[in-house]
Amino acid sequence: MKALLVASLTGVLTLSAMQAAAHPASSHHGVKHLPAGSVAVVVSGIKYWLKDDVYYRQRNNTYVKVIKPAGATLTRVPKNAVLIKHKGKPYYRYNNVYYHWVPTKNRYQVVHM
């Protein structure tokens, strides 16, 4: 009986560990804590957190990754961005996000095309 109880508990613990691995904290449901060093930025009146070129928004008690908001600006484009031409104008593309230089802001701005 004691061996059966131990085997049952071991099975439950193993199943719990497997379920936890299948649903990590960084799943599409969000994360409880932002990555260390994240900074708050406001784009078009909406607050985001930014870390390593990834934007997060708060949803209930978690933070979820979101597409870069149009209008966000950066001092430089991501390292592996590719220069392209669209309607004769230069843009940089990285991970399906497009950036263009705005001389009046002296920054690159995220645009959705």
C-alpha cells in the first residue's frame, strides 16, 4: 500500500512538472515580471515597456509581447536590419518591422506598411 502511494505521488509530481513545462511563464498568456532592464516608453499616449527591441503591454497582472507600435522612434535600427526601397524611399526592415529616418526628430521611426 505504501509503495502504491509513493508511486501515485511520483506520477502526480511528474505530471505537474510536465504541465508546467508545456505552459512556461513566457507563453502567449504573458509573463508575470518584465525582463531586467526594461524601460517604460509612451507611444501615441500608450505606455509600453521595451527591452532588447521587444515591446510589452500590461494586461491584467501580466505583461504580453506586442508588435512594435507605429510611431515608436529609435536612435538606431536593429543590428541586422536590411535597407530596402519602397516607392523610391529608403526604409530598414527587421523581423517584418519597417523603420524610416525622420530628420526633424533625428531618429528612426517605426512605420507599418
